[in-house]
Amino acid sequence: MKNVLVIYYSQSGQLESIAQNVSKPFLESEDIKLTFYEIQLEKPFPFPWNKDSFFDAFPESFLQIPTALKPVPDEILNTKFDLVLFHYQVWYLSPSIPINSFLKSDDAKKILNGTPVITISGSRNMWIMAQEKIKVLLKEANADLVGNIALVDRVGNLISVITIVEWMFSGVKKKYLGIFPLPGVSEKDIRESDQFGKIMADAFHKNNLANLQPKLVAAGGVKISSYLVTVDKTANKIFNKWSNIIYKNQKNRKKLLKVFNVYLFLAIWLISPIVYILHLITYPLKLTKIKKETQYYQGV
């Protein structure tokens, strides 16, 4: 009997649904004992969010500053797992605070030490640099990253900003104003994510996890937008400055967060369309670089 651990953190329930669907093929196997573990905080973040709490999470999210978690059950800590399916979401271009907090904990280092890990993310669209940060944390925990899939909101960048924010502030996954598409990863993509689970389970049964990632990529598990890669990298540099300024000036935190709020609005609605146009113009000149980046970010 092999032991597989499914780790996730979910506020809205979206990532929990993804975790359940991806793991279906493992549940169907009589040779696998599947254990689910939901990361829980000592002081949970609100859901739905309000505007103040939403922006207040920015500095610690981006700077990957951990918060207190509830202890992992002894049953999990005392079990040696043969594989971990690690599900995470992105907050402000970094792994969410609960995910960072877990990966930086002693419990995580004990669980993940020497263990194959497959990462599964559910995000709006920009996950590339967050995954790079996940790679660092997994390496520090001596985990073996063997696979990755990234499920995203497929609608346009600006439209998804509107729909996701409405969802986060209302707590209800619905068509905003009755005309916008549903926010988040589509129900179809969530439902069909078991196809990736089948590929994972097959490789796991055959002890062939070393060759897993190309199969996940071939099945559409990782799609790269060169435009979003550019935006992600640029925004990380800008967020690094903003987060440090705010975090190091706690007395003026609220005022600085309001200024950041205004900046973010302008960056999304004014600067990002300009960046997109420039990207289209320079695209033919960057084909070689884009191909190399795509190959790298689709790998592990």
C-alpha cells in the first residue's frame, strides 16, 4: 500500500474542488491510501474579503512572510508519504500566505523531506513567478518536484480582473451584472482536471515520475502566455519596491496601502494595455527568447 497526501488551502472552495477532481484516479486505486490535508490558520483571513483586508494582505503576501498555522495532525506527521499533490493559489504574484506559511514550517519540512511533489495551482492568470518561488521553498524542504499543472481563468486579462474582484468581495461565484463570464477556473476545466490525475496516477503506479512533466504538458496542463510572463516579471519588480516600502513603514501603512490601491488601478487599466501593444510590436524580435522561456516554464 502506497501513501499519497493531498495538501491544499481554499477559501472559496475552488481549489478544494480542483484537489478532489485531480485526485479521483488515486482514490479509485486499491493500492493507494489517499489522505487529504487542508492547511488551516490560527487566525483565518476573511472571505468574502472587504477592501481594507484585501489590500492589507499585500505586503506579507508578496514578501512571503508567514503567519501562525494550526498544527498538522500527528497521523500525517508520522506517516511517510510516497507522493504529495500540493495545491496552491496565488496572492499578489506570490504563493498565498497560508501556502508560504506551511512550506516554511518545520511540519512541512518533515513531511516533504525526500518526497516527490506535484504542484497544482488554480489562479487568475499570472502564476509563473509564484511557481518559481514555490520551487525555492520546495528545494529548501528537500522535496523532489516531479510535476506541475497550472489551471487558470481563461477569459481576457482585464475582464478577469473585474470578475475575480467581484467574486472575492461578494463571496458568490456568479456572472457579474448578468453579462460577465463566471470568475475563476471554469467548471469544465475543474471537472476535467481528473485527466491530469490519470496521467499522474499512471506514472506513479509505473514508478516513472521522472518522465511525468512532458506528459502533463502534452495534455495541456501548462500553457504559457509570453505576454503574461513579461507582465509577471515586471510587476514583481514593482511589487517588491511597494511591499518593502509599506512593510517597513508600519506607522503609515494604511495611507501607503491607499496610494498602492490607486497605483494598482492605474497600472491595470492604463499601463497594462500599453505593455500589451508594445509586446505585440516586439514579439517577432523576441521569438527565440520566448521559445526558451516557454520550454523552461513548462518544465519543473
